[in-house]
Amino acid sequence: MKLHLFGLPISTHRRLLAESDGWTDAVPTPHQFRSTPISTNEQKLFTEGELKDLRDRVGEGFTHIVIPASRDWKAVQSRFQFDCRVHLARLWEPIRDITWELLKERLHAATRLDEAWLGKISPTDLRHPLLLPPLIFSTTRNTQCYWHRCDIYSEEQIPEAEELLSVVDKEHRRPDGNGIRSWIDARKWRYKVDLSKHGLSASDRAKTKSFRFCYEVPPGFHYDVTDDAGRSFIIQIDGKAEKVAHCNVTPWGDVRRG
């Protein structure tokens, strides 16, 4: 696990770096830690430049993000939800007054929670249901919003999320005519993993790593989507409704003709 503390004002960052003797024991072994300070105080919104710095760190695999409570954490959540873990460190003291021991306690708590979440919920291969695109994949009453219901920040919620993933598998994973099991949504659109991975995105071409629920998605990964009865269907491509018999869809809901 790579955990990233993001959003400490630079003066506080320098003080805590010294107090911690270079971030010693920021996270338990063998996890990795990095802290990226910002130049403004704790009340300011994050700038686009700061958010780009965070995006760069995510591209290096630092997908477990901890943000001090008084910062603009919702801007990070909106951009990285379902890609990363975004923890809000509830530090009741003003950030400029926090001690290293208090901050270390919050970092270790986030690490413990995410260790449990990674072991039970996070994808481990390309067949995992959390890689399906929430913007496109149509769920049933029993599986609605399952991506949100698995993006949890309490160990007590993990068993319920595990059970929900079992329901998703039971309701949406079906064999096709060749006996191969793949995903099928409530509209009877079938999502087959395309192992050729030929749908390279701009970030793939730039050699930027992409993650979904902290799982590294291989460059070019997508689903081949068809109607299970072989009919044409309507789907939005670049903001325009188009009729297709087949298309490619990424875990982020990007669509192109197959």
C-alpha cells in the first residue's frame, strides 16, 4: 500500500517532518508513505496545480490519500472517487497546532482500515465487478449503487459490502452461448472482458498508470459490450446518442465504437 498525506501547509509540513524524524513510522512496514505540502494555508481551496501534483502521485501508485480535515477534501473525492481511497483525517485542533503523535495515529488508523478493505473488497483481477462502469452498467434493485456501497470507511461495513458483491455476482454474472461467464446488466447488455487491450487512452499512451478501487488497470483494458439478444442498442458516444451493435466501454464509462 502507498499512502499519501496531501494538503498540509508547508510550514506545518516542515515542522512535522522534523518532529517525526523524516516521517519515521508514518505507516506500518511494509507500506510506503509520502507527504505533499501545499503553499497556501489550511482554509484555502486546492489549486489546479496542487490537484495536478496529487494526480501525478496517484499515477505513481499512491492511491490511499489522507487529507487534513479543514482542507477542500470534497474536490479530491469528486475527482478520485472509485479510483482511490480518500480519507478525511479528523484533526480537531487547527492544523498549524497538530502534533506528530496525533497525526501518526490517524495515518495508522487509515492504514489499518485500508488493509482490511484491500483484503476483502478491492479488485484482485479483471473479472471483478467493481471494474464495471457505474455510468453505463445498469443494476437491479438488489445491486443498485453497489460501487458507492463498497466505497466504505468503516471496518464494520466490510461484511455487508462483501455480501453485496456476492449478490452482484449472482445477479449479473451469466454464461454466454460459448459457456464463458461474463457480466450482463439489467438491460441485458453483455460486458465481456477484451483481453486484447487494444483501446489505449491518452493517459495510456502517456504511460500514466490508471487505478480503479486501488487496482491498477492495464493499459487498453475495456469491455466489449453487446445486446445479449444480438439487437442494436442506443448508447451515448461523445455526448451524442448513437445506435450500435457493439461498442467498447472502459471502467470509467468512456465509450467508442467497436
